[in-house]
Amino acid sequence: GMMLQAADFLTVDGRFVLRNSNATVTLADGSSAQTRRWTVGGANLSAFVGLNGPYRVDRNHDGDLNDEGEGPNPTAAGFDLQGVDVALALHRETAVTGGSDTPRSWLSLKATADTATEVGIPFMTLETSAMAIGINAGSAGENVVDLKAAKALSVATGDGNQSISLDFDAARGTQVKASSAFKLNIADFVTASGTLGFERSLREVVLADGTKANTEMLTFGGENLNAFVGLNGPSDGLYNASNQPDAVGLALTDVDFALALFSPRAGETATQGLKWA
């Protein structure tokens, strides 16, 4: 057993199938690179996606995350995942070109989760299902590995003959994002449902007193949602007069929604422990 962390966004804990080989890969700009490839696959695992992970750590790898000293992490903000299937490919350049002494590396990952429990997100509660996570990134910036069409890579998960296909289109550049079906509740006043996407990035922000802080940012966004604003409304934002006879407020359709959650990066001592949304 081991813990796998990808792009400071996803942490997965459990037992994995590991393989390695030499591989020639095509990059976004059409060039190729000679690499050593490691693939990692796993099924029915525990994970965390979001900021300041992991949320829990199975330090003795016994499959129980409730042992002493194994969690939860109070600074984590995101989703505690169960029933996770994951596939990862790590490519590290073996023949360095262009006069650089530092080999380039690339990471591609896909994961799905059966259940996701919101943790550490202020002001609201979120219920999710059918979460999908995708990461395609590398030390070469937007010049990521191309895995579309015939270049797709199949990674065994260890669950019988099951596998996950990594099929990222390099033309979309760096991806560190996820999406899921959501029901959200804000202060028992706003409820909504639909599909939301979310992603992590780094951002410098200016606070009300004029000071600056380097932060990790988790953004959520969705379009064409159903929502209800008011009292005694539906939990999923889908108003029905016969089901909610005591509801008072506004029933909304085609709603656009956005949320940005910020937490200080490591080393930002003056603002550690704070969050902004």
C-alpha cells in the first residue's frame, strides 16, 4: 500500500498496480520525447480532491482510516472520496534535448469516485455523485503529452481485467480539474442542483487591508442550473408547488453559478489558518 499525490489536487491511498517501460511520447507542439514511463492503477480506493490535502492518511495501510493519528485534517477543503478507481501515467524524459540539464516530466491521470463528501468548504454544504477527475500536466507547461485517439494509454486498475483509458487531447493544454453532479445549500436560503466543474490554480490576492497573499484557489462553476431562493424550498432547487406548499421565495431556471475558495500557500505565515470565499 502507498499514498499517491498528484498536482497538489488529488491524494489517493491504497494498493496499486505498478508497471514501467520505455516509451516515445508525442507532445502538444508535435515534437516527441524519449521517456521512461510508469503507470499506476487502482480500484475501490479512498481519496481526497481539493486544497491542503490529504484529508485522512492510512499511515499503517490497513484499510482503516480511523486509527489514531490518521485524520481528519482540519485545513483540508474539498471532497473526501470513496470507491475511487484511478489510472496514472508518469513520463520522465531520458534523452534530454535543447541544451537543458534538467529532464522534463509529464503526469496524466483519470479517476472516478462513487461517493464524495464535502469537507472544509465554508458557507455551504454540497452533496455530490458521479465525480470525475482529470489531470494532464507537466514541467514543460502547456506542452503536455498527447494521448488522444490512437495515442490513448490503457492502465490496469487491478480489479479483474478492468482498465482506464488515458485519452487526453494535448490541444486543450494543462488540465487540473474535476466535475460532478451536485446539490448545494447556502445557509438554508439558496438551494440548487446540476453539474458543476471545479479546478485548482495558484493566485496572488489582495486583502481588504491592502496586503497581498499567495494562495491556492479552488473554483467551482456551473451553467443552466435549477435553483430556489427563499424559505421552505426544495433541497435540490427543483420547485414543485404540490411538494413544497409552504415554500416562499423565487424558483429559478438557467442559473449560472460561480464560487472561488482561497487558502494560503505554504510559507505564507501571516495568513496561515485563514480561508476566503
